[in-house]
Amino acid sequence: MFEEDDAIFQIKIPMLNDDFVLLSSLVDKKLKHRLELEALEVMQQIEHHPTFSGLIEPANIMEQCVSFVLQNILTEFFYVQDRIQEDNPPT
């Protein structure tokens, strides 16, 4: 059973539905550290932005920012790949 002090401890888990899934992958430590550095920059911008300040749960902000950075990197990668394919159709 939980003691009273344990009731304060919370783990924030993003809501998953048909549109969201968890993605796990094995990556080099350098890549992980680079993602985290980029995420820290996003965190600093969020913390100082009047619209977003306080909206993201502090215990979950790093995971949210890493996810944001990774999603943007992949979106840009796929966008560029689509443009390359459009400019160079198979012959």
C-alpha cells in the first residue's frame, strides 16, 4: 500500500490514442546528448515565453521538449526527401 508521502509522487504520462504511439530506439550517446541540448534550448524559450510559461507540467517538460525537437527533425527530413523525389522522379 501507499503511504501518505507516496501519494504526492506522480508520474506524468502523455495520453495515447489512435493518433499517438510511443517510439523507442537505440541511439548513440552523442545523438541523445545533442537532442537533449536542443530540447534545453526549447525549454528555455518556453519558460521565458508569456504564452507558454507554466502550461507544461515541470516534471514532464524535458520529455515534451525532446519529443518536440525529434518530431521537427523528422518532419523536416521527410519534407526534404519528398521534395527530392518530386524534383527527381524515377525514370
